[in-house]
Amino acid sequence: MIIAVDGTAASGKGTLARRLAAHFNLPHLDTGLLYRAVGRKMLDQGSDFADHDAAVALARDFSAAWLVDGRLRGNEASVAASRVAAIPAVRTALREFQQQFAAQPGGAVLDGRDIGTVIAPQAEVKLWVTASSAVRARRRFLELSPKRPELREATILSELDERDARDAPNMIAAPDAHLLDTSDMDIEQAFQAALALVETARKR
């Protein structure tokens, strides 16, 4: 069983994907980490994000070992990921790694932007997770502010709006995806709603 969990940034899709993977005892891949890793490498080597050739070269040399970098969860890597993910050739270069992960025996849970449309259109279950930009900014603020007290919620909201605009070409819900708006849900409510959608799809 392949479960594709797509959606907007800070909508809760990553948390839902991890919990679904644990519930069904399936391996999980946060595909956004691949783009964060490439973006982080761009930052580390001082490359200009306008240098698409440098980003594509890194994506083609991608190594799973890059995913253990603890800095990938930071806001800087998040913004960098959005920049490199907007480059079509980078997405193409990283596609094979994601598809191989999805195709492993027994299935997998993958979360990202285009799992249900590009990476695993054959997925038995497809979810599209979203929330209002204000709610997403609030969640990200509460997550990051303990370590970054100088951070302002308005700044995060602005960055999310900019990221949504950059991600828009790759943020297309699959026609057969189940919409899950988590704006008015806590994580437990969102998980139960997602689980119900998965169970219904499995029965069909």
C-alpha cells in the first residue's frame, strides 16, 4: 500500500504521514528533506540560487547520507528548499530516488507536493492536506519561536505566502486525492480524519 500525503507547507502533512506510517508499520519518506538537503548544500558552498546548474549538479549527486543533517529542519533550509524545488531539472533529478522508495515491497508513506501526481500516481490512497495561511503561520511560529525568540509571526506569514507562490506550479492536488483541511483541527483530530480516509480507501 502506497499512501501519498501532499499539501501546503506547515499544513501538518509531515506529522500525519509519520503517524500513518507508524500506524500501518510502513516506511516513511519526507520528500521535502531531499530539497532541503540540496538547498542546504547550496548554502554551504555559497552558491547563488540563480545558479541552476549548481543546484542540478547537486541533485544529480544526491546521497541519502545528506538526510541526517540536523540543520535540515531549520527555517533557513526550508526557504532554500523552496528555491531549489522551483527548478524543474532538480525535481527530475530527485524523482528516481523517491520512486524507488515508493516501490519497495509492502509499500510506503511519502509526503510532499507531487507524490500523488508525479512520484506515485498509482498510490492506493492520496491525501491533500491544507490549512489557512494564518493557521499555518501560527503553527510554524509556535514550533520555531522557542529557539528563535526574535522571530515574528508576521514574518513567517509573509514567508509562507512567498513560498506558496513559488510552490504553486508543483502544488496540484491529484484528481482522486481526498481533501483534508486541518485549519480547525488539532493533530489528534487531523490524524483520526486522515486515518478514516485511508481506511475507507482500503475498503474500496
